[in-house]
Amino acid sequence: MPWFRRSPPALDLSVTVAVWNRARELEGLLENVEGFAKEVVVVDGGSDDDTAEVCRNHPLARRIEHPWEGHFARIKNASLAAAQGEWILHLDSDERVSPGLAEQLPWLCARRVPFYRLPMLWLVEEDPPRFVKSAKHYPCYVPRLLRNLPQHRYRDDVGPVHPTFPKAVRKQMKKVRDPRACLLHYCLAWLSRSALTEKARDYAAREPGSEETNAAYYLWWQGEHELVDLEDLA
């Protein structure tokens, strides 16, 4: 941060998330981002829990119903298309913005960069918070912070589980190298090993050819790894 800047630049940012029966996770996400988000666009794939009530009770949440078609890119694109901010931070319901990233968001969005890959830490424990370090999990850069432009959309002709952006868009992405400005992914901490095994199996069945990728990320205990305390990044 330049020494002569006493306050961060103005931030016009929409947070977007696609959910389906994730009301409790959504509550945590809304609380996590309310300090910097202009709005939170919640695209609901057909929840029958109290997702709608959670959205009604939060002043930033704007819920949009969009039938779940079994294709992640399409429902994610629906959330991106509905965003009204100059910038978009796209999250999954089991992800949280770290304090370091929240602090840096205004400065990142003030730069002449159209799209960022953010470092993501895959937490496996919450108390104390520890993340897994492996060839896949760390460093893990995910494309989530983007200018709100029509061309910034996932490809809907591939998948359906692991969405990707067009090659021309990927070439414009810039990595945020500071590991403290990260997203915290709680999937591995919140699901049991049996549930993670089932998740990897389900994704592989939906998207043939993704078996190795699913196993590497979700069956983290089977590969070479180490566990690192989150405070070690401070």
C-alpha cells in the first residue's frame, strides 16, 4: 500500500454463490462477507430447507431461483449474470474470505487487472485451524475475483462438475501471490472421510475422466501431504 494512501479505494463488489440446501453454510458466508460486499447474489437451485428465510433475514442477500440442471457452470453463470457490482467475488457456500483477503480486496480491485486467481487453503481442522499442504492443495489458485464483464463466464459446453473459463479469459488472469490474501475452503473439515469418499465417487460418475482429480483433492489423506497451522501464514 503506498504510504500516502490513508484509506482504501472505494469498493463496488458483488459476492455471488450458488446453493442447494445449504442454509447453515449460507448463514456463515453472509456473516463473513457483510463487511465489504455491496450485495450477495444467492442463486438457489431448488432448496427445501430454510435458505429462502436466511436470505429474507439478511439485508445484503438477493435470492434468485434457478432450477438445478446438474451442471455447475450453468448455475454459477446465472449468479454471475445477476451481479450488479463492478467486481464479483464468486464463492462456494463452504468457502470463507480470510481477513488478509478482505483487507486487500479494495486495492486489488483498484488495479488494472481484469481477473484474479486467489490462493485457496483447504482446511482439514477448525480448532486449531490447519490446512493440508500437498502438490494439489497448496499452492492452489482458483479464479474467483473478476470484473463484471459479459465475457467472464464459465464454459457450459464442458463439465459438468469441474467448470472452466474460456482460454482467452484464462490468459488474462493474474495470480495473487500473498498466501495471507486467501480463501479458506472448509469442505475437508466439515465432511467426514466417508462423505468425502462418496463425493469423489459421485463427481467421477458425473464427469468421466475426473477420477484422478477428485481423488487428489477430496481423498487428501491417501496422498503425500503435511498439515500446517493457519497461524504460520501470519
